[in-house]
Amino acid sequence: MSVTTDVHLYSIDPSLNLAAAADALQRICGLEGRTVDRVHFSRPLLRAENAIWTDIINAIDGNEEDLGYIDADFLKRGDLARFARQYPCVTVDADFCPISERFASIQKKCVDSKVRGDIILDLFTLSIGMHTLVFDPDISEKPQWANISLTFWSYSTPPDGREFERQLLNCPQFHALKTELEHAVGTLNVMVYQG
């Protein structure tokens, strides 16, 4: 089992126009005209309001049906909006892209190096469409669902996880990035997960 630290900025707004949000996020995140690691397509197996962990554990491969993927895809303008209209959920793994580089810079400026240690959350995943954020029954019997999430993550945890979270979430540059994203997609919740 690997240990990760994830910072999720996510929306659960059911009225959100996912294709329009996908188009805006592709531009803001710097995913136009660049190759991403993978684009994955899926469909939730369970209705969010009815799912509990025992259902998910019994479902095939977690809680999503795999509809395929594209490795190392070059994203042109409008591709994410087209995918969001075509598939129930689109997930883009785009490590070391402009938004993840910006988030790494924010951490270096705002979180004391003794608190974060060697960890920098520089891996990035964007998901558009109904999906789960955290799959940990120690947190809740029910998973946290979202219809849009931007996840910054790394395969490690900081020496002082609580202080890392406090310093990051109180950082003005973090709030500026969150506000910029919210102008495109509406209110975003924040969840920090270490485990």
C-alpha cells in the first residue's frame, strides 16, 4: 500500500455545466496544446446518495466502470469539453503541468520546509463528472462524491501533516489560485487527505 498526500479542490454542485467547466479548466490548468500522461473514461456503478462502503467493496473494481483510456494524449482546445459531453466521467493525469508547477511554487513559499520535509505535491489529476474523491472507510462509511475535482498529490506525507495543512490552507497564494478556479466553476470545497 502506498502512502499519499492529496489536496482536493472539488465541487458537488449538480447544476454545474460540466462541458463549459471542462473547457475553462483545460485553459486555466494549462492543458491546451500539451501532451498529458493519460485520459481515462469511466461511469459510476452506484448512485452517490445510496452508496455505502459495503456496496463499494462488493462492486467490481471499486465504484466505477472502466470505459477506456488514452495514454499520452495531446489535448487540443475543446477536447475536454467534448469528452465531458461524451462520457459520464473524464479523468486527466497531467503531472508537472502549469497548474501543478504553480501549486508546487505555492507550497515552497507558504509551507515551512521543516513542516513539509521533502514533499511537494506536484502530481495533478483533473476529474470531470461524478466520481469519488477519497476511498477510505476509516474516514466515513460513505465516500465523498464530486462532479469536478482538481487534485494535487504526491507519494509521500509531510513530517507534520496537520501543520502542513494549516499553513497551506492559510496561504494567500493558495486562496488566489482557488478564487481564480472558482471564477470558472463556482464554489470549490477543499479536502486534504493523508493516508
